[in-house]
Amino acid sequence: MKIPQRERPPGIRFNITPLIDVVFLLVIFFLVTAHFAQNEQVAAVELPQATQVDDTAEVPRRLIVSVTREGQLFVKGRPVDMDELEHLLEMEPHGRTADYEVRIRSDQLTPYARVEPILLACLRAGVTNVGFNVIEK
């Protein structure tokens, strides 16, 4: 016995394949950017304020060292001690070039005695481009 079938009128069909591709790319983009943002913002640091802020150009190679009030150091989102920081600075192949920068994100209440060893480690490693992150008044 043959079952009768209705003929479907020709119409517009909605192709969702490109939509799935775009959504997939957006998900990947947000996952990657969230990962990078998380690595830089691990340490809760209140930056000091300054009247002049000089951040004219983006440096292609930058190492950000965060220092909390308690003096704990963070590099790329993970806690490090001073020996590890010195090792990281010495092993950096671009550390002695002008396009490499070390940025210190120190809490405004951190004593200078906890920041000075970082500056000395940069000096021993040959890093000449060292800066501080601040908030403009």
C-alpha cells in the first residue's frame, strides 16, 4: 500500500551553518581574551596616582610584575619569589633590547623596600626599560 505524500511548496530554507560558524568563532574569541585578561589581573593591586602618565606606545615584549601590599610577587598570573623573578629576567632572550619592557604594578601602600629588589634584579639582568603602572589623577 502506498502512502500518499503531500507536495511541499518551494520556499526559502534557513541555512544555519554560517550562524553556527560565527557563534563558534565568537566563543573562541571570548575564551582567549578572558584567559589573557585573567593572567594580567590576578593580584588585587590598587595602583598609585600620578599627575603625568606616559604610556605612549604599546611595547611588543612586556613583562608585568605585580606586587601586593604584603609584598607577594605575581608574574603572568602566578605567584613567584625573587629568585624565580631573577631567573625569568635572565632567561629572557629579548631582555637586553630596547623593545623589551618590565612594568611594575605595585600597590600604592607597598613600601619601597619591597619594590627595590625588583629594580635591582632588572639591573642585574640588563633590562634598561623599566616602568611603573599608575592611575592618572
